[in-house]
Amino acid sequence: MFINSYLTLEVSYELAKDNHTAGSPILLRVTLSRDIDEDEEDTEQLVVAPFYPSKKLANWWIILGDQNS
């Protein structure tokens, strides 16, 4: 059941501006997308969690970092 409901996500990103100054904030746009089957609910994606006491919605975290530090 878990394997059959496993999602494939596509992650894309882009920097909002082309010119950047060292040490100043930047804006990074990250897009997560997935294919939705016709039989799925509108926007809710339930995960397989048989021991969770109620319905469990999928959640996503995005972690950014410098692998060299």
C-alpha cells in the first residue's frame, strides 16, 4: 500500500534577480510539483500511516545549506 501511494515530486528553483551582493539576502523561488491522479482528492494528499490516530496530510520541508561548511 505504501509503495503504490509513493509520490514522485519534481523540484525546481530560480533566483529572483541575476545580480547579487555578498552578505545580502536573496530571494529563491522553489516549486514542488507532482502529478495528480483523477481519483485523488482536490488538494489533499494523505499519507499511509496506519497507526496514526487520524488522517495525516503530507508535509514538506526545504532545507538549504552549503555542503562545504
